Amino acid sequence: MQQRLSWAETVTYGFIGLAVFLGVWYALPTIGLVPQQFLPSPVTVLNRMVVLMTQPFAGATLPAHIGYSFIRFFTGFLLAALIGIPLGLIMGWFRVVDEIVAPIFDGLRFIAPIAWVPFAALWFGTGVGGPVMIIFAGAFPPCVINAYRGAKQVDPQLIEAAEMLGTGHLRMMTEILLPASVPSIVAGLRVAAGLGWQSLVGAELIVASTGVGFMMVQAQGNVATSTVMCGMVAIGIVGLIIDMLLRRGEEAIRRRRGLAE
Amino acid sequence: MRNRKTIIGLGAILGVVVLWFALSRWFGIIPASRFPTPADFWDALKQIELRGYAGSRLHDHAWHSLRLIVISFIVAVGTGVPLGLLMGWNRKAEALINPVFTLIRPIPPLAWIPLAILWLGLGDAAKVMVIWFAAFVPSVINAHAGVRNIDKSVIEAARMLGTPPFRLVTEVILPGALPMIFTGLRLSLQASWTTLVAAELVGALVGIGFVLNVAQQDIYPAMILVGMLTAGVLGWFTTFILGLVEKSVLSWSVRGRA
Amino acid sequence: MGSIRFENVGKVYGNAKTGFKALDGVSLDISEKEFVAIVGPSGCGKTTCLRMVAGFESVSSGKVLVNDKTVTTPGADRAVVFQQFALFPWKTVRQNIEFGLRNKGIGRAERNRLVADALKLMTLESHGDAYPHQLSGGMQQRVAIARAYVLDPSVLLMDEPFGALDAQTRVVMQEELVRLARVNPRTVLFITHGVEEAVYLADRVAIMTRRPGTIKEVIDIKSIRTQEKWDSYEKIEDVMDLESFVHLRTRIWKSLREEKIAAVT
């Protein structure tokens, strides 16, 4: 491995790389090597974004679409966490439950969340339940798995101490396993959020009548490429913000526990 | 101990199947329009395999999807792993490429579908493109991490022994990064399947996702279930094959499996 | 309340043929409010003995009785102090101490009173709201002891409780434990590597053979301690200077040394 670069070098190279990328992107459509319809220049996309902030497309402005998407995401994510985390803890504590549920869980895991879309469409039409169900399918496994792993990896001495102190099952799970598993659970939530947000996009491409994904599909149908790209940028930014918030939360918890590096 | 686990596991699955029969057929709690009965499922399965549905038989659809997965997967990891290795090894390359990579990364693979359709139409090429975006990222990240995790003294020893660059890459760096690369491969494969099914759902003329799409429009729940389970089985199968490859390639690794 | 009896206890890990025999016919009687230390070479099974009384391990043969009843599950009547403290890192000192009381269903007012007493007893008053990772090793172990004491257990089981502490802290804790034991006596089973620690703290010291462990001999300390008035000395180092102390210590050392040599040859 090579030597680390100085901060100045890193910035310079980064700048060059970025500049080349943006430069080529800008040059291709502007010079006319590639039709504007096919690849709008970054400037066009930026302008389009500004326009979409106030002017509706496919039924709502960009912020409104984002809002719809986010609510669906949040609902599905919350459901996945509220059901998945307790399930993971219970499976981690009661071996019988683990043995019964694990095979079913492992089997279903291979079915991509997006494959639930047809059923979602069948059961919910274009209502909010459809996307929520897909998001749930995406976010659920990491919640369960990380809660389960967290519970299984609790220091056995802590469990013995709790047993010695006469702790019942419910309290064992809520006051011992759950707090002990928080680092693992939060890491799982980050993964779940990522998967959930991705599943949302997929779901909205098919079974929605509002939301950023829907907007992109409509734009694609109208060959409004710059709008499609605006959607992509918006999705990327919101996804980043969600991940950043969760990462902050994770670090705060690690610091509180004295686990920070 | 192991036997008990297998027995309970099988019992659980059996229990689910029995429950399925019970809720749908015997007690009629779940209406057939919402979720297929086992009998419906079996009929649909027979239909698609023996007579065909959505334009082809089941094995044709499955084969088409499988082919796409293999091609896209290979292209994605074939580009992603070398790039990740390069970025891990060469700090300048990393500094150059990182900003662009960081820009592209947050965009969910599925979000590329509309753009891919605009650019490449509804055919296979668009699917390969979208899957590429999905499978590319985990491969890069894990190859990068794999290189960084190689014990420094191993590299220094190789240098001391006068290893020429090409051999350094193929016989030192690549094997050293291999465990983490495989972790990336597993993630890439998972992403590939998710993306393919989605891409085929949105715009295709053949494939598992297309079956799902048509079944949904026909309001044919039993066929939907057939599609889902086929996707699951294919996903499991490819993961299993990857696991076999990993085991044989990584037999030297103490951990065996990252 | 608080008698412990080991009746010809044996422990085998794995099956009878290929298994690993940890204990072989351990018999020991501990009376109420007696402080008994078990010393022995590494791996002799002394911790296993404690864990059996605690209910964390089962016997393969023989019986372990507390108050004439066979031990089955862990419980607050046999409180354990672990070598690695085993405090709940996400709970404050106060919350750690009151946890066992909550499990017993004791009401809040009563709990607060008991916890306050325990904090005072272990000189932790100003640390009630701290988290374990903010405390030193010695303080954390004090919390662990407080957590055990507050339950008023008939038996206190201490598994090399000062093993993870530095030498100076260990000495301080030993003095404290002696003070506690005189002020608030109860049956204590204390496992340790340290012969001096055992002689200083205990009423009797049981010496275990190497694996498979059994009780080699039991040495009475209390009579000599009372006779030579060790308790009149405030500091450990003064007691450890006494000829009576040195004599006992050496005697136990020699016995242990035989076991260690036998283990190696």
C-alpha cells in the first residue's frame, strides 16, 4: 500500500476527478455530441430541479413527492423495527422460537422484497399499503437479524448476573438483552433504512400514484430525461440524509456506552 | 443436537404448509382472490411449465433471467473488483475517483431503471446496465477494504523478495483481498437479483419479473406466487453456487468464510 | 440460614468415556455465616464448585445443598460477585444495585432506602448516578458487591472478585471485605488464587488438588486469628507480618506447590 496523501493532495486529486467528470458530462450534450434529450447537461438538470421545487409534475411538486415517499418509507421502516426487533430478541432468547422461525425466515429471505410488488398491487391497489408493504419486506430482515445477533452476543456473565438476581423472561429481554444489543440493533437499523429506501424506489416505480419513483416513471414515459435525473438526485440526497442521521445516532450511543474509539 | 434442529426446522416448514392448506382450503379464511390455495398454486405451476404463460414456459423464463444475472454479475464484478483493488492500492487513484463514486453511490440501483429504459429501451441491455449499477458498488467497496486489510508485512516481504508488479497483483494482493472480495460478491449477487426482478417488472418481454408483471395484471395470484417462489429458488441456487466457489477458492483461509 | 454442603460432588464435561473430569468427589461443609476460601492450582475446578452453588452448572454426581436443599437454579439467595464485575453498562450505579430488588417486587420507597444504605456501606454515595465505564475497577467491584449485599442473601459467592484489580486496589478491597464481614456477617464462599488473600479473609481455607479436583485439606484460620488477635491490627501489612500469619501461609503454599508439581510431571 502506498503512503497516505496529504490533505492538500487529496483535495486536489478529488477536485480533478470531479472536474473531469462534470466537465465531460457538461461537454457532451452542450457541444452536441449527444442529444440533449438523451443526456441533459448538469446545468439543465439543476435548472429543472429549481423549477420542480415550485412547479408540479405528475401531480405534485418535487418536495411534495419527496414528502409522500418519505412518509411511506417511515411507516414501513417503523413497522419493520417495531416488529422485527422484538422478534429478533425473542428468537435470541428462546431457543425453541429460534428453531421454529429461523427456517421460515431463511427461506423467505431469498425472495427479493420487490417480488412482493404484485401481491402488494393486488391487495392495496395504488394505495399507501402497497409501498409500505414492500419497504417492510426490505427493512424487516436486517432488524430481526441484528437484534438476534445482538442478543446472542451478550456477555454471558451479564446474563448469569441477571439470572442470579432473579430476572424473569420479560425483564431479561427488555432490560438486559435489549440495552445490551443496542449497538447491533442500531447498525441493523442503518442497513434496514438503506434497504427500505431502495425498496421504496422500486415500489413506487410500479404501484404508486405519487412519490418520487412515480414521478420518475411518468417522466420516463414523457421522455423528460432531466426530470428523471432530478428524481435520482433527490432520492440520493434524501437517502444520504437518512443514513447520516442514523450514523450520528449510532455514534452517540457508542459514546454513551464508553465504546467509542 | 443437529438432528433436533433439522427436525424442528422441517416441522416448522411443514407446519406453515399445513397452515396454508387450513386457512385457504379447509376453513376458507383467506379468500382465493387474495392468496392462492395450494391447489391453485399447483395448477398454475403446471400451467406455466407445461403449457406456458406470458409467452414462454417456466424454464425459459427462468433461464432468461438466470442468463442475465450471470452476464451482468460477471460484468459488474469484473469491473468493480479491479477498480476497488486499484483504489485500495493506489492512493492517488482513490483520491481521483472517490468524489465521483461518492456522488453515484447514494442513488439506489432501482432508481436507474427509468434512465436505463430511456437510454437503452426495454431490452436486455437496459437490464444489464441497471444490474451493473447495483452490483458494481458492493464489489468496489469490499475489494477496496480487502486490499487495505492485507497485513503490511506481507506486502513488505513480497517487495523485499523483488516481486514484479504483475505478480504482486496476481499472487499477493488479489489472494490477500479475496476473503473480503467474496463478501462483496455475495452482496453483489443479492443486489443483482433484486434489481433484475425489479427491472423485469417494470419493462420486459420475458423473464421471471415479467411473469410477475403479467400475473399481476391478469389478477392471477397463484401465478404470482409461482413467480415469487421461482425467484427465491433461483436466488438460493446462485448463492449456493457462489458459496461453493468461495469454499474451494478460500480453502487456505483460516476463517474460510469472511 | 446459609449453610452450604458439597456431598461427594463430581463433574464431567462431555460423555462418560471421552469426557473431561473436572471434579472428583468434592465434599465440604460450610456452616452459617462462615467465610470459607477455596484455593487451588489453575484448572482444578474451584470456580466450577462455586458455579454449582450458584446454579450455573449442574452436578454430574453427588449433591450440592444450600440450607439442606438441592440447588437447581440461580437466585438472589445465593448472590454472586463476578471477577469481571458483570455490571450492566447501560444502567447507572443506582439502577444496577436496585435491579435485584425490583425483581423481588420491592416497592420504590423501600428500594430507595435499601440502595442508599448500600451506597453508604460501600462508600459510593457520590457515584449513584454514574455509569460503570466512568468508574475505576475497584469502584465497579464495590458496586457489584453492593448489588449482591442489598439482597440480603444468605450466601455470598465470590469468584476471584479481586483478580481483575491492580495490586493496590486489591489490598484496599480486601480490608473493606474484612470490615464488611465483621459488621454484616453472612456465609461466604470465596474462590481465589492468592494464598495470602485467603488466609487474611477466611475462617477456613480449603485446598483443592489439581484436576480432577477434590478437597485435599481444610485449614482452620479462625482459631489462630482470634488467638493472635489479628483483628486488632488495622492494616493488612501489619497482619501479614505476624509469625502466625506467615506460618499458615507457608503451610498452604507448600501444600499447593505439591499439587502444582504433580500437575506438571
